[in-house]
Amino acid sequence: MFVSIFNANIVLVKLKSFIEKNQLFNKSDRIGLAISGGKDSVSAAHLLNDLKISFTMIHVNYKLRGKESDFDEKFVKHLSKNTENCKGIKCISVDARKYAKKHHVSIQEAARNIRYDYFEKLKLSNQLDIIITAHHQDDQVETFFINLNRISGIKGLKSIPVRRSYIVRPLLAFNSDEIKLYVAQKKIEYREDKSNQSTNYLRNVIRHQILPVIQDRLPDFVNHTSKSIALLNSEYELLDFFIKQFITSEITVSKQGIFIPKSKITIFPQPEVLLYRILYKYGFNFSQCQQISVGLNGKTGKQYFSKTHQLLIDRTQIIISLIEDLSTTVLDIYTDGRYAFDKYTLTLKKVKKWTFSSHKNIEYLEIPPSFFPLTLRYWKKGDRFSPLGIKGNPLLSDFFINHKINNIDKKTIPLLCSNDTILWVVGYQISDIVRVRDGFFVFSVSF
């Protein structure tokens, strides 16, 4: 019954309506169509041409099938010349196997990276504004199943979006049966990639072995699942909107790091989900966010690390900062003067008269010549410090704990030293060994 009422003109009306509803592009946009030579992308070329939409073809030859890949390229080039509204073709040839070996990825991932890197180049070089890919509803449902198997949340289950930045997918208006009927009715020629039949790939297992069984019992399964995916996309957009509002209003971002009040996280159900939506951009995975969520009600001082960032659970806040190795940042000081150290400036001046300052970054120290050269550096494990008026030589880490200095901040506090002896924890306390006694060799030191 479906075949008897199918009409190619209805397909065009449906496509035009889908493009307008989703505002995929404007008449003034320079449009590119990613085209392999296969049924889906070739049908997309004919559909755009029938709608009198001007476009440029984009083809990538991955050199995966020898002469067959070269024939695909020739076919697409011939099609571009014989398509009225096609304004030309942009084509590259890259060996996907060599790329996969060099970058230690699968061939499928290599092909995808090559393809999208080329799209990005065309966009950034201002050659194209919009790039169309020929994904349809069946592709969307297959991706849904793949991500379901990977234990994905909403972000993965919303599958292939209609738009992602400058990449749009108007053929999501159709399922594969509609495209097949359009191709048959228009007698469109295309190239067949035999690898699409191989069950070595999970997508093809879903396409050829799983979905047909489901559709045998549930004929509208693809259409209904596609609509469910559209709902997931809408709900994700709404969730994303509220999370961005939360980030803007409740999270403080400064040069020192990102600060999140613990109380603002723990009031929500499923706080690990909220944490993941905030922290994934800093390299933290969902499993870590589950651990962090549990740790919010535990002892303070616990740290977690991604490849690029460190996270500290402090008394009232979660603190995220970029991982920086400051342990090798050292400045030698041989005499008085003005010195630049990392983001700080130190002034060392010998004085005969002094008045003690209440400013935390100004101190008067009695530094005998034997203490030179001085060094400026940051904390390292095992450092010991004798604060003014305190006997003994306790660990500097204990001093930090007593002054409620967290594990992230303690790594960014400059230390004025003589060899390994700490003379001043800048901004906090001087050592008892440099307190002014006899008035000889007194220096004004300021940051």
C-alpha cells in the first residue's frame, strides 16, 4: 500500500518543509554536500537539484577499496558535471589505513576524522557556510542502538542531531525505504560499497540482522524511534539550557580556577549527573563524577585528576584548576633589586631604618650575606618550615593545614628560601631565623 501512494513530488514537499521547519540554511548560504557516490548521498544531490538549491559536492577518496574507490571518485565527478544546480566539486584523496596506523585508531574512526577535518578546513577557509551529510532516520536509529550498547546517557541516545554547528542533515526527514523508493522512481544511478554488507562492523549487524527482525513485528519502529530521538533532543536542549543557567549563576571562574559551592550540588537529585554535565569539558568521566558525588559528604581535601585538570573537595567548595607543574619554577637572587618570578614581582632592598608593615606582602627580614644566593620557588613534598615564634621544624604541609590553605592553592604560594631553608611563605609568615634581632643586614622584601 505504501508503494502505491508514493510520489517523488511528495518527497520534495516533505524535504522542503523539514528544511524550513528546522531552519537548516538560507538561500544566501554557500552549501556543500558530502557525497560518497552511494545511494543516500546521490539521492541527496538529486533532491537538492530538484529543489533548485545551489550546492558544491565534497568527496573524500579514502583509498580503502583500490580501483573501486577510484571509480567512486570518477562517478561523483561525472555526476557533478551533469547536475544543473551543482557548482562544482571539492575532492581530496587520503590513505585511511596509513592514517589509522599513524594515529592508532580504527579505520572507521580514521575515515571519520579525515572527513570532518576536511569539512572544518573548508569552513574555516571561508569556502563554504553549510555542509550537508546524507544521514537518514535509519542511520539515526542505528546510532541510537550503538550508543545504547555503549551505556550512554541522553547525550548519546539523542543520536545524530539535525544540526551540529555548520553541519546539517535534511535527509533525517526520511527513512531508508522512502529513499529507496525515490531512487527507484527517479531511476537514479549510484555506486554500491560492498563493505556496507559486511557484518564485521556493529552498525551493519544492527542494520542487517537486528532492525529487520524488529521491523518485521513493528513496521513503524524506525519512524517511531526517530520521533522518540527528536523528543530526546528537545529534552536535552531544555536540560542544557537550565544547566548553563546554573553554571552562570552559581559557578565562579577566575585565574585561580573554577569554584563550585558544594551546597548547590548536593541539593539536587542525582548530583553526579549534574557534576558530569559541568565537569566533562575538563576531562572528568562519569565514573569519576560518581566518586566525587559520594566524596562531597566525606572528608575534605580529597583530590581527583583528569589528564588536564585537578579537582579538590574543599570545606565548602569544589575547586577545579589546570594541572601545572610549578615545581621546576625557580629564580636565583644574588643581591638586592627587582625580580620577576612567574606572575609575581619581588622587590628586595637593604634598609637602615624600618617600620613594620601590616601589609601581608611586605616583610622586613634579617638576611646575613651567608644566606645568599636566595631562591624563589614553589612548594615541594617534604618541605619544612620554622614559623616566627614556633620552636622546631614542622612540615610546611602542616602549616598550610593550620592556615586552612587547600591542596591546590598551596602549590601556587611563592617561597623565599636559602638553599632548602624556607625564609618566608609569601603572604603568610616569615621564618624565626630571619626575624630582625640586631638590626644588621635588614632587607625590605615586597611582592
